[in-house]
Amino acid sequence: MEEKALEEGKLEFATQSRRLIPVAVGAVGLLLIIGGIAFEYINQHQTDTAEVFSENPIASVSGVNTPVKIKLIKVDVSGSVMKPGVVEIPYDSRIQDVLITAEGLSPKADRTYVSRNINLAQRVNDGAKIYIPAVGETSKEVPGISTPETGLININSATGAQLDSLPGVGQVTAAKIIAGRPYQDLSELTVKKIVGASVFEKIKDKISVY
């Protein structure tokens, strides 16, 4: 009887073990699936992170190499500069930029005149002309300032005293004319509201921009 009971117990134990096999296999399979999903997620996350860090330098380099179109204008600079001639400079440049492009003032330049009469911070327009006189030249005949041939005063390079000599123009207006340089056309005196219409009528035949 005992042997039979033992045999039945072994049979029952074996049967239960067989029943647990599918459960164990299923659990192992589920763990493998979960592990595979976790591995894929971690791998994908690392790849995305690597892509983010690898793309930034490329974008930066690409930004540097991207050509940028800059609008250029031409300005005629002459007189006592190291490299006179027509220069090309970026739009919205200043007189100082023009002189730098012309490699600066020459040793003969009248630096006192430049500091007193030329506004280096003034923006220049396309087609403008800038003349730098030599030392002692302003007391003689400076091209375009006042000459026996024309008798006209160049509003782009005349001194404050010369501008003050114009009818209806005092020291304040002369300073405004100098601050508003350069001019490409006489009408800019009224467009820029430097002089009124009545004063402009008095001086338009006595001045020039060249």
C-alpha cells in the first residue's frame, strides 16, 4: 500500500512539474521580450543622443560656410590718402571705413583739417566723393572748395568759415552742413532739412558738391 501511495505521489508530483513547464517557458519568453524591448529603447535613445551631438557641429560649420551676399557701393576717395581711387565698401559704411579701405591718410594730409571738418562717423552713399587736402592746401586752392574758375563753395569739403560766408548761413547752419556730409546732390540740403527753402534759393548758385 505504501509503495502504491508513493508511486501515486511521484506520479502526482511529476504531473504538477509538467504543468509548470509551460508556465516557466512562458515567463522566460516574456522576460526575453521585455528585455528585448528595453534593449531596443536604450539603443535607440543612445543613437538619438549621438545624432543630436553629431549634428550640431555640422550645422555650425555649415552656417559658417554659407555664403552671405553683401551689398556693395562705390566711393571716390582722392587727395592725401595712401591709395586714392574708387573703392568698394559695404552698404551703410562710414567715412572712416572709406579711409581705412584707402589705407589711411598720407603723411602730407592735413589732419587738423580732417578732425575739424570731416565727420568720420558720417554714412556714405553710393557714388559719393571724399577729398582729403594736404597741409597748407586749404589756404590755397583746394579742388572743389573754392576756385577762381568756378567761384563755388564745395559743401562736401568747405570749412565752417567758408560755409558761414554764404548768405543766410550762420555758424550753426554751417555746422549742420558739415555734420550732414557727404552730399551727392545739392537738393539734399533741403531733403535732410539742413536749410530751409528760402536759404537754399539764396545759396544754390554759390555752392557745389564736387
